[in-house]
Amino acid sequence: MTGTITPIGTGTAILHDKQATAGAPLDPFADPGATNAPIIFEPSGALTGGMLEVWVIASGGADWGGCQVWISTDGSTYGLAGTIYRGARQGVLTASLPAGADPDTTDTLAVDLTQSRGQLLSGTQADADNYVTLCYCGGELVSFETATLTAACKYNLTYLRRGAYGTAIGSHAAGAQFARFGPNDPSLFRYSYPSSFIGQTVYLKLPAFNIFGQALQDLSGVAASSYTLLGTGAVAVNVMTTLAVGVDQDWGIVGTSVAAQADLGAITAPAGYDIDLGTLV
């Protein structure tokens, strides 16, 4: 019988040259960087449906993937309230915006979204009129029709609807906070609180994690932001209740829609008398 004899032993594959990498390797534990200074505000009952809510808008840098939301009533003990998984289109004003008419066809809202690397798209005039392009601008809610790109992440917004949802129309300085958002925006965090908290100061910490959901910041090393609850989202703000807990009543300029109530009892003073309510202590 004839045949081929194969020696017993080990074998290895043929050696090939390695293919060059396409770029730097991804680091799943990259530092997310700190969360940008958040926008914290209370919308009117028209947006909350009469619920008492605080809304938080947050964003971060290139490796920021989101953040946890921790809340405290004493600035010392914190509880986890939720998580933000998507950064907002957040930035600042690059020029002052004066108080104007509504609709405002004269002024330009100039913004810089570099801190969040955000982008804005134009809408129609109907979108602006219906608040589809809703934005936060230094405490005033506005909407816009046209967004014109002026430089990387910088825009000029025109045809503005001012004082949306009963917010006061005012002037806003360069550097004021800005964000494009909506009530159902996944980048928006909504926190409900009981009426007994009106007038109380709460503290928020937003430890960040990276785009892989890793490298969560330690809570103890994150700076806190504070906010005093106003009760703005209630259907009607009880003036005496909020004054009693030390919250000032600022309803903006004349013409702003305000939902408020106060029962001062029957006024029996003769006509022509001044009534001095004095100082509430």
C-alpha cells in the first residue's frame, strides 16, 4: 500500500501584514466632562396642565452622554430623581435682546450653541405663531420663524413671538441663557412637587456619564445648583400663601396674563380711604 505520510506536530496559519487602523481607538471610559450650567425654571399652568413642576434643561460637551438628576431640600442629603439621556440645544445670547412687541418683526435674537454643539432649523410663520419652535430666553419663552446660520453653532433668529404662555416680555443681556426645547422634548426633565414646597429652596446635582453610559461622575465632586420654588405651574397662584413663605410676587409688565387669587376679606372702608396692608411677617 502506498500513500503520503504527514508528520505529526503543530501548525500555524500563514502570517499576513496587519491592516492599518482607521483612527484612534474608542475609549468606553472617556471622561464625560461636567454638565453645563443647567436652565431651571417653572412654566405656567398652560404648559404643566395646572401641575406644580420644575423643568430642567441640561447639556454637555463632545463626550457627554447624559446625566443623573439628584435633588435635595437641605443641600446635604440628595435623592435620585431621574436621568437625562439626551443633551439639549443649549447656549447663550451673543447680543442683547430688547423688550419688543408681539409678534416682534424688528429685533433679532442672536445665539451661540457652542456649549452643546446644537443646531437650529427654521420653521414657518405658523410654527412660530403656534409655539412649535419654542425657546427659553433668559426667563421669557419665545418662538421663531427663521434661523440663519452666521458661524459654527451660531444663529440669528427672526420673526419672534414674545411672551409665550404668559411669560413676561423683557430685555435680555448678552450672555443670558438660551435653549430650544418643547414640552415633550427628551432632553427636558420635569420634576413634580407638592404645594407645601412652594417657597422652599431645592438643590440639584447633575453628575454626567459619557456617550457609552460609562464613567459616571461621583456625586460628591459635582457642584450644586439652587432654585426657589414659586408655584408658577398651579392653575391659580394664591398670593397670600406665597407671600407668607417669603416669595416675592413679580408678575412682569402690564398686559401679562397672570393666574392668581387672594381672599382679603370684605373691604368696608368708606370711599376715598387708602388701605395699607402693611408688612407681612
